[in-house]
Amino acid sequence: MTGTLKRRALLLVLLLVAAWFTVPAARSFAAGGCTPTGAPPPADAAQRKVRDLDWDGRPDTLWVAQSRDGSPSSQGHIDRVVGVTTASGDNAQVEVASASPIPLAALAIDAQQDGQHQIIVSDGRSAQLYVFADCKLQTVADNQGAPFLFDLQNLRDHGTGVGCGDVGPSSPGRHLVGLQALNEGLWTVRRTEIDLNGTLATIGPSDTVTAASAQDPAVISAQTISCGDLTLAKDGVQQP
């Protein structure tokens, strides 16, 4: 090989190496998203568009439905189901076990603003927590492996609502927060931080704030489900 050809070959190699290192390694949103699988939601499911849950840059759909089990042994048992349908056409769902007669309602959030996506499902008495990850709806559990539940009516003396906030400096940043509004001569709201790591929920620090009356915004918020500017009543989807 002549000197000229060698120099040209070397130049070509250098250009290829430079091109390799200048290609961005960021996720390609246009080519991302979940592979279409699973059964679509029932025709009568209540549906709502929500923020992108599967990182393809497109809004997805959260839905709630009920269906009657037609098997002879079920005696007409009605299943209540919450699901996600992504813009790519993937379907994931979970059956929600609840004895409450109150219709289910669900809200999609990113509690810690870190890209994890949670679904809070309320039956009016308690709220169950799920995470949408790996194109599946997965149950969030506590340190003992039991499904993590929020008390919504203080039935277990644990709480009256769910919110998002920053309780204290021990774990800075926004977190999911269990709320408990109490009136014992003086209105107070106890806030308990919940640290989320995938499907694990760990109870963190708590504090208590005082409120002037039942109409105090802190008390009203502590008897609802919300996260940032999202509320279950305004941005959630309710079982038909």
C-alpha cells in the first residue's frame, strides 16, 4: 500500500471513530415504548389520557373497569380491574381486591419526580399502590412483603388521605405522603413520608402541623388524594 493510500485509510478510521463517539447515547423516544401485548380494556371501561408512562414520548391511557366472571363456580362474582394501555398498543392490568361498595378510582403520578410512575387506586376506604414498570402494573409492598395500603377513613387509625410533599431534611425532595387529619379540640394534620424504590415502599419521617378549622386547606387536602397539581377528583378515572 502506498503512502497516500495509507494516509487515506488512517483518515477514514479516524472519521469513523469520531462519528462513533459523537452519536448521543440517549434513549430514542420515537423507537421506544412497550411491545403491544395483552387484552385491550373492556368496551365499557372508563378511560383517561395520562402522562407518558413507558418513555416513548407519547401520552398513555389509564382505565378502570368491572367484569362479571361467567364461570359456574364464581356465582356471578364481579372483578374490578385497573389497567394501562400505552400509545404503542400494550395492555397491562391488575385485578383489585376490595370489599368496599364504593366505585374504584385511579390516579397516575410520579411521586418523587424521578421517572418512576405510580398508580394510586382508591375504593373510598383505602388506597392501594401500584407501579408501572417493565411494561407491567406491579403491586407495591411494604418491608414485610404485604401490599402497601393507605387508610382513607382512619379506620385503622392510620390516615385520611394521600399527598406529595417534602416532610423534612432527612430525605430531601418530594415524596409520597400519608396524611391524617384529626380534630381533638384542635385540628392537626400528621404527614408521614413514604420512600419509594421500585415496588418497595418504606415509611419515613413524620411531622404534624396545626390547622385553624375544618376549612383549612391543609385539612381539606388531607382528606383527599393528590400529588402536586394532580388530584383524584380532577385528573383520575372512576369505575363506571
